[in-house]
Amino acid sequence: MDHTGTTFATAFQEAGEAIVGYTAHELFVIRNVDQDEARFAEIMEAVLWRKYLFKLTIKEETFNGEQHVKPNIVGVEKLDASDVSHHLLKEIDNRLKDVSCSAPEDATSYNPNVGVAGLGAGQGMQTSSHAYGYTTGVGGAGPVCQ
């Protein structure tokens, strides 16, 4: 990573196809044979702002006495925000189930009477279907048993 927090990496064949959704030959035909710049730009813009999990290989090379790091993308996994959120909420629920307190009898209707700005020690906010009064933050760390 450089001072901007950006890393440039190269994606060959399969990795490039996984990111863009087209082969290099198909992109060549769209841009140079069909000369459809609008469609080519649309394809490239569709890739922007998507989240991916990349598997990289990193090689350090020396050229003209200077060392350069060359990252290559060898694996690509598209990240779907809803899938990631679902996974994180499931992890939160699993960890809250491990708390030694039992849930209120009617956990579905439980709604702690706290505001975001007015949280005090020993108070908590409901964050998922199993988050019945678990405290976080300064002054209270642990389950709130009722």
C-alpha cells in the first residue's frame, strides 16, 4: 500500500473475467470491432463500487536498482452486502446465546426503554433478534439479567 492507502494489482484471465464478467476477447470485440464505446463504458462502470475479496500473490522485483512489489490477483469472490450483514448478525446472535442469562419470557416484544444519547452504565440497545439487554460500552460490560 502506498501513502494514499491504494494498491494496484493485476488481474489475468480468470480473475479479470470474474471481476468484469466478460472475457478479454469479448471486450476487445465490443470496443474495437463493434466500436461501441457506450456499451464498453457501461460494462466498466458496472464494476465500480462493488466489493470483492481478492486473493493475491505478491512478488518483489528489482528493476534498474529499484525494488518494486507486484501484486497479482489469483482469486476473486464477489461480496454481497446483504450476505455479509446476515452472516455478521448470525455471529452476534450465536455469541449472545452463549450468555449465561436466560431471555425474557416474551423476547419478541422486549424493547429496552433507552435512547441512543441517554445510555448509562448497565443499559443496552436491542441490535438483533436475540439482543435482549446486552450491555456494551463504558460502565457496563456483560449481560443484563432480568
